[in-house]
Amino acid sequence: MTMPFRIRDALPCSSNTDAKFITSAFDSCIPHLATIGSATQWGTAPLSSARPNLITRYITAIADAEKYRLTGSGPPVRVLIAEALLPSGEYLPVGAAALRGGYIAQYVLDQKHLQEVTSRALAGEEGEFMFLETLVTDFSEATKEYRKGAGAALVEYAREWVGKELGMGVMFYEAQGFQRVDGFVSEKPDGEKWPGMFLRMELGKNRKQ
């Protein structure tokens, strides 16, 4: 059964609670990916140790998102947390997403066969766009009964926010409802190759009929 979710903005605080949750959610995915044959995506070591700057990255992203929310200045940034309602009436974080306006990750930009698409986007030829940089569901035992559907709920929330509130045209990422552009292989610093897929979704006034 798919749970109903509350989607909220991640909040900066002295304890970095939301940044720690996102980092732990990434760590929880590692054993799951190994069981489904996708260990090459992020390796087998916890990301919090393999990428020590991961939590700092999300502390910064959450601070940037809060600044944008309060002032509206700079490129749009938003970090979202999906929470499931527990029988106790409390909410349990089960997933997270991060979006950045006018940005495409470097590992995508490095793919020469995608440059025709990415260069058009960065040049503004297809209007403003958002990159769904992060979409992660927590696979810890605590969320086992509550996480199903969290990723889809985050994508739908992001779709509505980008399309209605910002009036933007396109959002890129690997998720539900996106159109496939092409696959790619990104090489990690240790030489290991990570297979990926570049996808797009048209929204709002620029969506094709």
C-alpha cells in the first residue's frame, strides 16, 4: 500500500538534522542497490565515508534553498523532505529531493553525445529549467512499512512547483514520467565506470501537445 506523504522544505539548523537524514538515506541505499545488481551506481561503501563532503554539500544546499525561499534572490534552489504519518501521529522522514534552477550536473555535461541537448538548455533556448539533482528514498529498517511511493510523491510535488509556481518549461532527471534522451557512462576518480541515463520532462506552457 502506498502511503500518503507530507512534503516539506528541508530546514537549516545547528544540528543539521535534515542534511544528516539525506546522507543516511544515501547510505541506506547501498545494500539495497547491491541486492538488485546496481552496486556500480554508488559502489559498496557507505557514501558518508566514501564521500566525506556529502553532508557538507547538503548543509550548503539547504542553506541556499532557505535563502532563496526567504529572499527570492539567485538561481532557484529547493531541498524537499517527504514524511510519512505514523500511527502515533508523528511524521517520519522517508525520502528527499534537491532541485536547482539553470544547472546541470558536471557528469552529465561531460557526456559529449548529450551536449547538443545540454548546451541548448544552458543557453536558454528552451526556456528556464530545473535539474532534479537528488532523489533518494531511505531504505533503513525504520522506514520499511512507510517509504513506498515517497519518490513518486516527491517527483509530483516538484513537477507542480516547477510548472505552476515558477512557470518553467523543463526539468531533467531519472524518475517517473520523464522521456529518455540517451544513456551515458561516467568514470569515477578511482576509474570505476558508472552507467547513467539522461531524461527530460516538459512542463507547463512549453509542454508539447
